[in-house]
Amino acid sequence: MSALGTATAANHWQLMFLEFLANKDGYGDIISLGAGDASQTQLSQVPYAFVIDRVYVHGDNSPPRRT
């Protein structure tokens, strides 16, 4: 489970001055916008107009790593 996740078609969010820590053992997404799978079949379902400003996202340097 992500620390921050949105629904499909979420829009016009402004996220500022936040800090997200790595997930347990480095698994999964820290931030996920939208469904992240094949259920978003139309452009209108994709999240848009997000401002992520001065946000510190910590990764986990133990395997497995995603870049």
C-alpha cells in the first residue's frame, strides 16, 4: 500500500512541504497516482494537474530497488 495514493481521474491537487518515508523492506510504491494498472483505459481516467513541491521522498537502499 502506498503512503499516498489517488483515485483514477483525481485532479488539481497541490502537495507541499511533506515527507514520505520508505515502505517496509522497500516494497511497493511510496506515491501512486491513479490505478496503476490496465483499468485506466481512457485519458479522462488518468490523474492530472498535480503540483508536488518541496516534498522529500525517502527510498530504501536495501534490495529490491526500483528506479
